[in-house]
Amino acid sequence: MQTQADQLPERLQKLVNLRVPGIDIMHGELKILMLEAEQELTLAQEREDETEEAMDSMERKYWEGQLDALAHLYSLTYDISFAEGIIRENEKDGH
């Protein structure tokens, strides 16, 4: 029987096996995806500048949207981590 964990890429599964918190894994993975999206956006912008074709404009807009969504999620990993940190601090202080 294959579980959801069996479907993770090996590098991510290794992190899970090492008990790295999921939010930290997501943070790192999102950073990688953002860098890849930035590269794709740069290529799409160059193609659009060269051809001025509508399809190339659509490709650029796709990568802009992709990068925006990934950046939003990346920021959310920080917000969650900070919120969890506050809770832990309050628990230590007896609040």
C-alpha cells in the first residue's frame, strides 16, 4: 500500500524522516519554487520583448501570477512560525 508520504520526493522525505518541522520544509521548498519561477519569468519577459506576441505576454503573466502566489505562501510560512513562537513564549511564561 502506498501512502501520501511515499509520494514525496526523496529529498523531502529525508527531511520528514529527520523530523524537520513541516513549516520549515515548506519554507525551503517555496524558496526553491520562487527562484525557479523568477527564472521562468525572466525568460518569458525576454521572449515577449523579442516577439511581442500575445501568447508570450500570456506566458509572462502566468509566471508573474505564479511568483506572486508563491511569495504570498512563503510570507505565510514566516507569519505562522512567528505566531507559533509567540504561543510557545507565552506558554513558558505561564500565560
